[in-house]
Amino acid sequence: GRGESGGAPRCGRLAAALGESEAEGARGRGQMLFRRVLALAGMARGVASLHVLPSTPLPYRGVLVDLAEDPTLSTSFSELISGSLKAWRAQGLNSVMLRVPIEESALCALASRHGFEFHHAAGGEAVLKCWLCPDREDKVPPFATHQVGGAGFVLSESGEILVVKEWRDAPDGQRVPSTQWKLPGGLLDRGESFEEGIAREVFEETGIKSDFRSILAFWHRHNCAWGKSDLYFVARLSPLSREITLCPDEISDCKWMTLEEFISTQDHPLILQVCQRVLGLDSTYKAGDGKSLEPLAEMLPAGVQWPGREPYPSYFASSRRVEVPVLD
């Protein structure tokens, strides 16, 4: 009796043990399956990443694909570009910039079929752009919209300004001196400050070294070369030398001219406006009449500095106090 009565509990314990074992096995198999799913998902992501062109993040949710930096990408570009664009759109990116070396310029035509267009080009490479959000306005800024140039108003202590005549092409193709006297100057190079650029231009054209003092005037005009806008400034410079050595390739003549002579004989509208509005000199001006040649107003250089950054070259208006006579 004890055997049978005692056997039942033993069978129950065995059944319970077997049940727990099966449950543990099921849990183990489930965990193993889950790990395999995760592994496969990781492999899928890895495979997917292999089919997206490598890129560098840009501001405002953009990326740069640089075929110039990694020439090996050129061979796989045609295979990967379509899937890459889909992946970038899925990631919520806004734009793609594509840098193409000139020797791979045939890829530009291929890229255009995927929505790319030229953004800018220089030297041996072009950069194309693709806006990834057709339902939203393209916010990628255009490339350089302006050229920046300047003229040097080099004014001596004796009241003379430095003026030049350029060369011009005559109708018969001959190079002849221009008829108008103007200020020396030209376009700034990339990365040049106002101070550096205008001093360089004056020296290259005339051989005169000078110190930058201030900005006297600007103009801002549009539809110039290649559709660009032109930002042109007149800078006040103090000469450090007087001996002229002109550049024969650009300049046909150069000389020092008194302000009195210039105002009375010349018709250059910008220079006459500077003389009148900035220096307060009109057609009645005579040298030696005691008038100050200091500007009535000018923009002086200063630095605006954010915490942890180098100062930004900035220019602020400054005016000369003029004594107004009191009438009886």
C-alpha cells in the first residue's frame, strides 16, 4: 500500500520536473531564436549600410559624398546612388552634395538623372546638389552671389590723391589708355579682408604702399559678370611712399593729383561724391583755404567678439564734430 500510495507522489514530482524542464527548454529555444533574429537584423543593417555611399554630415541635415576624396567610389557610384537616395530620405535628410573631380565628370550626367544639379565648380572639381524633399521648398543657399571689390582713396597730407588710367580696347583692337582718371583698386581675393585686399591692389597697380584707415563709401549693384552682384567699397588709405611704379599690364598712367584739380577737371561720379559728401568739398574748393581734409563721417574698423571666438572684423560709423557758427 505504501508503495502505491507513495508512488503517486513520486510520479507527480517526476511529471512536474519534466514540465519545468520543457518550459526551460522552450524559454531557451525562444531566447536563442530571439538572438538569431537580432543577429540577422544586424547583418541586414550591415548589408544595407554597404549599399549606401559613404558620406560626411553637413549642417541642416545634409550630407556630402566626396568622389574627389575617395576615387574608388566612382566605380560603384552608378550601382549605389539610387539606394543611397532612398536611404537618406528614410533617415529624414534634406539634401545631398556631391563633389566630382573633373576626370570623373561623366558621372555628372548620371547624377542628373537622379535629381542632382550643379551647385558650383572651381578648378578641377564640381559640386552638385540634390534636394531630397520634393514637397518642401529647396533651402540650400546658392553659391557665391557677390564679388567684392574696392578702390583706394589714397590721400596725402598735402591734399593729393593717387589716380590711375587703365588700358581699354579701341574699335580697331589696339590697346589704348582710358580717358578717365580713377582710383586704383580691384577685386579682393578669396579670404582677404578689406584692409589686406585694397592695400594689395593699390600696391600692385601703382607701387605705393599704404595704411588702411577707414571705409568711406559703398555701392551695391546687380547683374554684373555671370549674373553676380557687386559689392564695391572706397577705402581711405594713408600713403607710406610717394614714388610710383605702375603695373604696365593693367595701368597706362598714374600720378598724384590735387583734390582741387580733380574736383575742377574730372567727372568721375563716385570720387566726386566722396569729395562732396565725405570730405565736404564742392566745386568751390581751393587748396590752402584752410578746410580740413578729415572725413566728416567714416566707418572705422573694430572687432566684434563672441565668447571663445576670434574677433570678427567690423566697421562702425564715426563722425567728425563740426563747429556750427552762431548767428547774431
